Amino acid sequence: MARRPELAALPVALLAPDEIRRLWQVSPLGRHAGVRPGMTVSQAIGLCPALKLCEPDPVHYDEQCARLLTALARVSPVIEPTELGRVFVGMDGLEGLYGEPEQVIAAITDAVRHLAGASEAQDPLAPFPGRTPYAAPRMGWGRGKFVAWVAASRAKPGGTVGVRSGEEREFLSTQPLATLPLDPDTHRRMRQLGLKTLGHVAALPEEALVAQFGRAGRRLWRLAAGRIAEPVRGRIAPEPITAALTFFSPVGERELLVHALGQLIERALRDPRRVGWRVQVVRARAELEHGASWLVAVTLKDPSASREHLMAPLTAQLERSPPAGAVERLVVEFTAFAPGTAELQLFARDANAAARAGRRRALQSAAREIKLRLKRSLLSHVIEVQPWSRLPERRYALIDFEP
């Protein structure tokens, strides 16, 4: 909708990137007509004949999500993306920089709005202010990821809902049962028991839910009662290895695309940064005719440095959900890695040294930022002064960390 404002007055649905015959996102007008995500195209058209279907552009969504994560990382070093459009930001320890939670939220809001302004300045839709995907984010804060997510889902576009420590159970008690991460069978059984809200679930004895649903029941009860506060786990942003190919004329033949994928994987495997490491996550993306795109990502259960092992899942994905048009540019990316065998690691010392140097530079940059903001260094370095002493207080000393 942000890229095609002429659709704002129409019921619109976005097709799923992986299942072309199902809906992924639905506009408010479409929902008002009874159309829901996950429906087949025939079901949706039957409910709303005027429904406008749009092809997905996963590469564009991925790029916008990456820009959002970069903006949020300027506020907090702990960022955990879980799915497209949902990101958790760790707020622990930010009080010294920003103050109360409301002030941390204000800093996040400023970062997102600055990103929205920059996008509008660079986007051809600049005459339509406020239409970028960052213009009206829903934000929520609370103790633990579940409470924060529920709070954000209850916020209005551009608004914030906060839940202070100790108020989690009261806030969650009025939320509908579907807020819990339930499979369809568990949801049906709970509805049959007369449980409609999280307050109904939390009012039961914990052991009663365990008797009905086992270990999952204990987790569901603790979520409903606000007893679980899962911390935000920061992501490790790897430096991807990329290989790209631009075709002289758009290519639609499946055999040519498979051959090109194989060539790109071979080129990426020869990258010196890959020496000593096996690939765990591989992505293939394509720019299609008329501005569309295609994207698939595969996480290997057993990391590999073999062309055949990397090709097999990508080929299967290509067969299952092929590009919706002719391909103009094809890209293969290795985005996550696992250590190789002992023999391979003998040749990876340079890569390890480069990684350590990169972490050292990041630490120095963070230390300088803290000292700049707080006017003094709050980081200390442990050094050994009396290694023969039995008392830890004498054996080690703390000195200011100087980047």
C-alpha cells in the first residue's frame, strides 16, 4: 500500500511468497469483507469479488527490514528479529543512557521516524508523506517478550502500550485466548473447557492445565499468568558472502536458473572468507521483470561446504515455488556459518584473526560511545596482579577500559 497509494480505497490482499495460491496479508477493507490471511484465492474472491490481488516483493521487504534493524541498533545493541515486521529490542541497561522506559521508547520512535523521513526523501512516493512502512509502527514494552508483544499488538498505528513490572497479570487477564501460541487442537480443547481469555486460563490451578496438556500446559499457564519473562537475545549479524549474476535478457527457463544457481554457489564457495567454515544458511533471490522479486532461504540441518548439498534444497524450493516472472538478476548469499572440520580449521586462522579484530573494533567503538554519552567510562578491564595469591581480591584488579 505504501508503494501503490492508488490501492488505498480498495480491498487488497498480498499473495504469500511461498504459496502462490494463498493470501499472506489483507488490508482493513478486505478484512471488513471477511477475507483473512491464509485463505485460498478462490475462497477470498468468493467472499469479496472486488478484491485486488498483489504479487509479493520479498526482496524489497527484506531490504526494508534490514534498514529497520540498522536504525534500531543505534538505540540498543540487543536486537532480536523474529519474523518480518516483528522485532524485539532489549531495554536492559539503557536507563543510564535515556532514562525511564518511556524515554527509551521515545528514542526508538525518533530512530524509526528518522528512517521514515529518509525513505520518503529517497522514494518516488515522496509526495505521499506518511506512506512508508515505518510511518506508524505499533510499539509495546513490558517485562519479557510475550508481554511486550501483546502490548504492541494492542497499540494503535503509531501508538505505544506499556506494561509496568507487577502489572503483567492484570494486563494479560483481559486478552483473548488466541493470544497464546496455540495449535488448532489445543485451541479447540480450551474453548470446549470454557476458556475464552488469558484470565480464565490463569485462574485455573497450574497442575490442572499440566494434567490436560502436559509440559505445554505448564508453559501456557505461566504465559497467561505473566510468570514467564523471556529475555531478548541479541542476534549475531554475519557478514554474508554474496555472488550475483545479471542476465543480458530475462530468463524464465527452469533449467537455466538451476544451472545459474549452481555456478553462483561454486563462486561463493571459492570466496577466501569461506575457507574453514561450512554454510548453514543459504539464500537465493531474484529481481524479476516489471519490478517484482523472488526470495527463498534454506537453513541446513547439517552445515555443508558441498555444492550438491547446498543445491538440493534450493532446487526443491525453485520447483515448489518458482519465480512469478522472468529473472533479470540472480543472487546467492551465504548468511550463517558453522566451524568446519579440524583439518579445515588449520586453514582458517586468518579468518579467525579477522573476526577477532572486527569484534575488537566493535568493542572499542561501543566504549567510545558510552564515554561520549555519559562523560565517563563505565567499562573495566580485569588484569592479573598477584597470580600467586589465594585471595581473588588480591589476584586480580579492575582498571578502566580505554579503547
